[in-house]
Amino acid sequence: MKKKLYAIEGKTYLDHINDEVHLYGLLHQLAFLAGRIKDEQDVVHVLDTAKRYGEIAEEKFQGWDIPGRYLVFGDPKDLKNLMDKELALIPAEKPKPVKYLDEYIIPGGGFRLLVGDIHTLIVLYYSLARRLSEAETEKDFLRLKKKAGNYEKALKKVYRSLGLPEDSSAAHDVLEESIIRRHRMVRLEDVEDLDDGDLEGDEVWND
């Protein structure tokens, strides 16, 4: 199988990181509020917050242009148009001199993982928001409160999947560094210093 390497603009990459940090913050805050429900007023507050966070998440998702088919089937071929928009295929022989500014090489496998991480945050958020919006009785909310009480355990699992230390505050710079390392992203200006095999990764789709 022929391998492909892509360049991703620094702004596009940072936009994705910022969106992940934002979604993480929404999920963390919603789980925290749900775990502290004590009375009907708290319930109303959490429901209002969940509705607003849902609107924010939907706005961000629409801006990503991720096909709905990918959410259902997870077929990397459905990402082709998105990749055409956000990534540039690096030619086998690039003209010299070339000056790349704030751009990264991301192997196909790394891109799949990046989309998968964002997808995981979306699923976690929507799952909690949906259960909150469907809850009607005190028993429903007590069940939600019990489940949300384990949010720290769930977040630690997310931390591990992103390669973050468990005691991390998920600050922007820490998350960025972790994702660069996890997805083996390399600045184009440094690519000539790499040994063969340092950027191994499957192509994202087959032509």
C-alpha cells in the first residue's frame, strides 16, 4: 500500500486543537454541574446549560465539515473532501528552496486518530446532554447524578487516550504538545532531518 504524507496549515491545526479544548471544557463543566444536582433549581440550571452547550457544539461541528456518513459508518473515504480542503499532498520531489511556516506533516494514520479523538469528545458530550434532556423524574436525575459522579474516572480515560498526564490541567500548550507527540506530527522545516520510517502511517483512503 502506497503511503501518503500531507501538510496541514498551522492555523487549521490550531483551530482543531482549540475546538478540542473548548469541547473538553464544555464536557467537563456539564459533568461537574450534573454531579452537584441537589434540587429542582439545579436541574433547571443544568438543563439550560446543556441546551446552550448543545448549540455551541452543533455550531462547531457544522464548521468542521465532517460528513454525517463518517459519524455513522466511520469510513475514512468519506473524509476525502475534508482532506482536500484542509491538507495538501506533499510532492515526492519538492522544488528548492522551499520555506514552510507553521505547517506540519501528519501521516494518514495520525489524521485518523485526530478525527477519532474529536469524534470521541462529541459522542461523550452528546451522550450526556441527551440523557439530561430526556430526564423527567427525580429517579432519572438521581441515576444521572450517580453516573456523572464518576466523571473524573471517565476524564482520566480521555486523558490517557490523548497522552495527557492524569494530573494535567489540559491547558492549551500541554494539549497541543501531547497531540503533536501522539499523532507524530512534524514541522515541514524539520522533515529533511528525519530518518526513513519516522513518519510511517497508512494512507487515509485508497484511490
